[in-house]
Amino acid sequence: MAVTHLECKECKAQYPLEALYVCEHCFGPLEVAYDHSAWNGDVAEVRRKIQGGPQNIWRYADFLPLAGGPPGPSGRLASRVGLPAGCTPLIRADRLAERLGLREVWVKNDAANPTHSFKDRVVSVAVTRARELGFQTIACASTGNLANSVAAHGAALGMESYVFIPADLEEQKVLATGVYGTSLVGVEGSYDDVNRLCTELCADRDWAFVNINLRPYYAEGSKTLAFEIAEQLGWELPDRCVVPVASGSLFTKIARGFNEWRELGLLDGPLPRMNGAQADGCSPVASAFAAGHDVCRPVKPRTIAKSLAIGNPADGPYALDLARRTGGSVDSVSDEEIRAGIGLLAQTTGIFTETAGGVTTAVLAKLAERGDIDADERVVLVITGEGLKTLDAVRGTFETHTIEPTVEAFAAAVPGTVSV
């Protein structure tokens, strides 16, 4: 499948495959377009090729916006250097399903990526494309996970990097970014302020801002989550996906990945119901969904789920359309529900997620309680980040027994235990 051009999602104007991200005619967002005409329809052959590929996202290279080209000095293709993202576990979560009264729940644990979030997927694609376009410096505006990933990929590839974050970001994410030697800049303001600054900087610097001027390529990396889920389910589609929503890009690109493979005959069946998850303190998409609006009203974020704290989501309208079109929804949950969601996932699956995963788990619980999920559905819960990144969120949510080193002290502190 060949990459052909960039195309405006609104007016369909076409652009060359360069570092462009917005339509000059209607200011709509650009996305990558492909030519499927060479597809020969041999599903079995394509599946075998994928299964014989590397154990990372590059097994899906034929469906990503890369030029490829000859091997470099190391003998490896440009698209196969750097940190090996992807091929993360898809775990059947029977205890979580039982707790929620559901038949079949699977957890896609993308915390297993090199920097412990799904951002390694999108950064791998964006940085590879940046190298193909000749960029020497990479940069980003980030709520934390992207900062970790850009800094790590820059270090792995020997590329200079600049990372811009809100100054009040969680300490764990700041430490896990600065350690890679990046130029780390804390900005007084919200993520939306950081993003505006980076958009201005992008205009007069020859840098690859992975989520700005390279956004069309960057966003395509999220499709690999859909590809992996389908492959790990035995080349089948789930009935429903519950996905966190920040900008809305991950939510919509997972659906795009499923749809591309449906169109090529690699998957059969309808597109899964897509359920988006936001925090009450930053829920422009969920609020618009509830109100029946087609656009999102920007908000000022106030939530512990800082990785989802984008008050003016670029792909919000497309997320709304997708949720409605597939029979899904976009819901939000409170900070207390987020903490409870983190605990629920940890205590039923052994997976410790950051606050964004607490959001998705809590929304899944809300959908189950509301009766929105049919008894025979196969549900996939997408977990995008590691709990060690947001430790403060679980502070005070459990008890530690501190005792003297005696059996009597233990028995007094933890009653109900029986000696043998």
C-alpha cells in the first residue's frame, strides 16, 4: 500500500508529503492518504507477512506513512532503528469482567512500551519520517508521556531534542524526561498554552515538532494499536473499545486502523462501538456529546488526569462523529472515580495504570453499571500509560500497618489472621 499525499479532512485539498499539518484553504487538519489500488486481495499472504515481521510496530510498515528506502550504514532500514515500540500485551481480564458483570473484557496494556506509554508508537513513526525528511532536531509540546518518548527517542538516535511541558507537570514525568539529556522547558500555563507557543516556534525553526508540523505522520502511529488488537484476537474485531480522549487523535486513529483492514478484507464485521473517556475536570468532548453538539467548547483543565488535560482538542469534532456513528459515547468521570478506577484495575488484573487508565477503567465501570454493554460483547479496554508516572494519585488510597517486630504486634494490627 503506497503513501500518496496529504489531504485536508475538511475540503479534501491535496498536499505533498512534507512537514505540513494545516490546509491553507480552509485551515482544516491534514492527514495521510494511501493508494489501495495495488492490493491483490491475498489475505492469507499478507497475514503471514505480518506474523513473520519484527516484534514491534514495524511489522505493520506497509500500512504506515514511510518512504522506506535502502538500508543505512548499519544495514537496517531507517524504519527499524530507534526504540522498538509496540507488540504490547493484550490480556484477558476475567476478574475485572466478573466484578463489572460483563462476559469478556480484554486489557491492551500499552504501558509495556519502552517509555511506558503508547506515545512510543506515534513518536517512532514521526521521528522516522523526520529523518526521511532530513530533520536533525525533534521537539514536542507535551502533557508528559510524549515528553518522555521524544526525549528517549532523541537520545537513542543521537538527535537533538527540545521538550515543552506545563510547568506544573507531575514530578515523575519531569524526571523521566530530563534524564535523557533533552532540552526541557517548563511553560507557565496549561497544555494549550504550551501548544500555542510551540506552534509559533515551529514557524521559524527547522525543527520537527512531532505533534505539530509532523502531526499527520505522528497520528498514524496510533493505528498500530488497532492492528495489534485485531491480530492478537485472532484476526477478529472486538465489539467495543474504551479509549481515553485528550486531543481525540488516538480515539479516531484506532478506528481508522480497524477500518483500513476492513476495507482490505483483512478483517470482517462492523466497526467496534467506540467509547471515549475523559475526566470531569477536562471534558470538552464528553460535554459536547452529552449536549448533542458537533463541536467542542474549550475549557480550562482542572483534573488529576494531566495526560488528558487538553482543553481545546484538535480532533474533538471527529471524535464526536465517530462515537455517534458507531453507537458508542464519550463519558467523563470525577477525580475520585479515577482513583477508584486505578485501584479496580490494579486489584483485578495486576496492572498499575496512570490516571488516564483510571479514567478509562472508571468509564468502563460506568458503562457496565448503566447497562450500555450487551451480555455477549467482547470489550477491549485501552490502557495507555504506567502508574509509576502518577504516584501522587494513589497516595492515601490504602493503609500500611506499621508494627514492632513481634507476632503479638502483627496480630494486634491485623486482626482476623489465624496462626497454624
